Amino acid sequence: MSIVLEPGERIIKQGPANHFKGIEAVGGGIYLTDRRLVFISHAVNVQTHEEAYPLSSIIAIRPRNTLGLVPNGMTVVLADGREERFVIWGRKDWIKKILQAQGK
């Protein structure tokens, strides 16, 4: 599991994460670059996938509580109306870094 960078692209932050696909929390890694947010699942998951969201397509980021209780999640709202849910450590820093990468 590793990210393939575009020419000139640089990683700002990376770490372990779960990405919700339906009710399954798919384990993997999350990467923030100066251009996009990328999730790459581990190969051992039932639903393996890689998804990338250009920073320009992210219109909002909200903290969320996993299972309504655990303060370790974030929701990324995209311009097309999708809401992508992640479980991450240090969500406050992730949200801050994404906003900074967007120039906000």
C-alpha cells in the first residue's frame, strides 16, 4: 500500500485510517498532498479500493463521532454531494492541515 504521486506533488500528512464503504470500515492509509486527499485500503479487506479527492472538490470537513460516541472521525463533503466518512487519529490536526492545503 503506497501512494503514487503526480509529478511535483508532495505529501503533507499521512497515517492509518478506516474509510466507510456502506457499513464496512475499510482499513488502510490516508494521505494528504498539496493537491488531493487519498485513501488506499489494505489488501486484506473485503472491499479493497483506492480513492482520491482533489482538494478543490472538498467543500466542507466536519468532525464526527464513530458509533456516535468516539471522537475519532471526520466527514469530508464533496462538491458532488457525496459525504465520505473516515476514522482517523488526530482528526483536529487532519482537518486543520486539509484546510491549510486548500488555502483556508
